[in-house]
Amino acid sequence: MGIDTIATTSTDNMNTQTIFVSGATGFIAQHLILQLLAKGYKVVGSVRSIAKGENLQQNMNSKNFNYEIVEDLQKEGAFETALLKHPDVTVFIHTASPVTFDSDDVEKDLLFPAINGTKNVLAAIKNVSPQITRVVITSSIAAIMNPDHDPTIMVDESTWNPTTWELAKINGCFGYFASKKFAERAAWEFLESERPNFTLTTINPAFVFGPQAFDSEVTSKLNLSNAIISDLLKIKPGEPVPDKSDPSIDVRDVATAHIIAIEKIEAIGKRIILKNEDYSNQLILDAINKGVPELRGKIAIGTPGTKKPLNFFNDQKSRQLLGLNYTSLETSVIETVRQFIKYQK
Ligand code: NAP
């Protein structure tokens, strides 16, 4: 995939703004940066090391992409040096946050980096970049629903995950969900208490599937959400398929939604839910067995055609605001798997 081949939300390539994207090496951020560059924006991305920055710059292959090193997003003032070097930045998109369910120390691994990272970003913008007027934060449906949500209760853009700090410490899954809730809460509270020069929008995606932005980024262990798909490839024919389902969305739609959030005035002050079809392990296997013929007979079949619908999200307001035709779950899954089996290292 490259800049020439990706879809954009508009045909005009006249954007002159510079956008700062934190966590530029991330699965979602790489697609976002590609789409921003394709629309003519300049992008400065923060990464944790020179090696990661050089690799990303090579992949992006654009004079409009530059990177800055922010080694530890938790360090007070972490983003100030980077922002001071770029007085042309007018929009900040904060995607960086730990994304894992694997933790024995939830406060250290998940809660503190997510919350302090968000606070540091917002404080840095207020302190040194008054020209930044728009901030978008990649939150999650994890901030909206709790991990073992009762599917008979509807949630929407006004709902908050009720997980407490104490409950969050029980395991990495609860911890991740809570990290997104507490970090997003901290952002809205910052706006309320500090009255900065910028507006805020949050993007709250479901489980994100889809190919990596660059084939060279495919590894045997994919990012947390795509690992749901790659783990299913390890189940052999005849073996039981665990019953698991959740809401999902394609990564390219998540990237596009971030751009709509910086371009549409109506997005200001909103929490935008991004979900398309609910996935289930069975639905993913059905898509793979149908769309990736070379895997037939090598992976589980399960009970094709059965699925466990969830449908506990009312995302009408977000859908109306975005006006997107979402990529189907089947397309996301097939493209993820085709890339994975061809390029995994
Ligand atoms: P990802 O590929 O793991 O990307 C995470 C990014 O954050 C990477 O750039 C990573 O840097 C950076 N990061 C993580 N911990 C950090 C730390 N302690 N200090 C500095 N940087 C740190 O995950 P992703 O799926 O693209 O997620 C991006 C954002 O979307 C996150 O905020 C996540 O919560 C949110 N989100 C993801 C999903 C999903 O299903 N994937 C769904 C909803 C919301 P390195 O590359 O150096 O590790």
C-alpha cells in the first residue's frame, strides 16, 4: 500500500496545515499519516527512538513527513521540546498509549502511561503551542463500555466504562479498558479546568482490524486487535473454536475518521464512536475459509454461518457525523490474513 493507492475523504490536495501525530509508529497512526500525506497535509510524528523514526521515514517516503523523538511520554514536559521545534503545527492528534492486555502491574504498564501521557500532551500544547487550536485523541470504546458488558444494555456517545481504579488492577484486560477511560476523562477535565486555546474531539474505535500500512511491518506477533485474527489461524481443523465476539471496525476507516474530526466543525467537542459489524471468532473463520482458499483444510471451520450478535451500541450520532461507508468485516479479515501469510517474519 502507498500514498497513491489509498482512499481520501476529499479530492482536494490543497491542505497546508501541519499535523502532529503522537505514537507515529502505531498500527492506526501509520494509516492515519499515509492518509494525511495523501491529502497534502504536512505531518510531524513522535516516535520512541531514532531507529524507529528512520524506518518510518523510509516507509512514508515523503518530504512532508518528519519525526521527533519523545522517548517517554510520561515524563513531565515530554512533548515541549518537539513542539517548540514546530511552530507551524496547528493540530495535534494523540494516538500514543500502551495497547496490551498482558500486564502484571496494571498501574505501571497501563494506567499511568495512558493518563500521564495524555495530560503531558495537553499541558505541553497549552504551555508552548498556543497556535494549536484543535486536538483529537484516539480513545476507544473501552472508555465507553466495561470489558464484560451486559449485551442487553445499550451504550452510546454519552456512556462511560464504570470500571473503578481498584477493579482495573485485577488484570490487564480490565486495566487496558480502564486506562482508556481514565485517560479520556483526564482530557475532558483538562479542557474544563484549564480552558486552553484548543478544542477537543475523541475518536472511540471498536476492535480495529485490517492490514498493516506497510508489508514490511508484518511480524509473527501482530498488534493486540489483529492478533485476534492471527491467533485463529493456529486452531486446527476439528479443534474447538472459542466463543468470542465484540464490535469491530477497519483501520482505514479509523484513519479517515480522525481526518474528518480535524476537518469538520461539527466534530468539535464530540466523542465519536467507530464501529461497524460485530465480529465473532466464527465470523472471522467463515471469512477466511471463504476468502483465503489456500488455508482451507489447514485451519478450523467451526460451525459456519453461526454468529453471536451483540448490537448493544447506539452509534447513530457518530455515523451521521462521519457519513462514511465502512469497510466490511469480511474485507478487513481477508486483507489482514492475505498480508499476514505472505509477509510475516
Ligand atoms: P499500537 O500499534 O500498539 O500503537 C501504539 C502506539 O503508542 C505506538 O506508536 C507505541 O510506540 C506507542 N506507545 C505505546 N506505549 C507507549 C509508551 N509507554 N510511551 C510512548 N509511546 C507508547 O496500537 P494501535 O492499535 O495503533 O493503537 C493506537 C491507539 O488507538 C491507542 O491509543 C489505542 O488505545 C487506540 N485504540 C486501538 C484499538 C485497536 O483495536 N487496535 C481500538 C480502540 C482504540 P512503539 O511503536 O514505540 O511501541
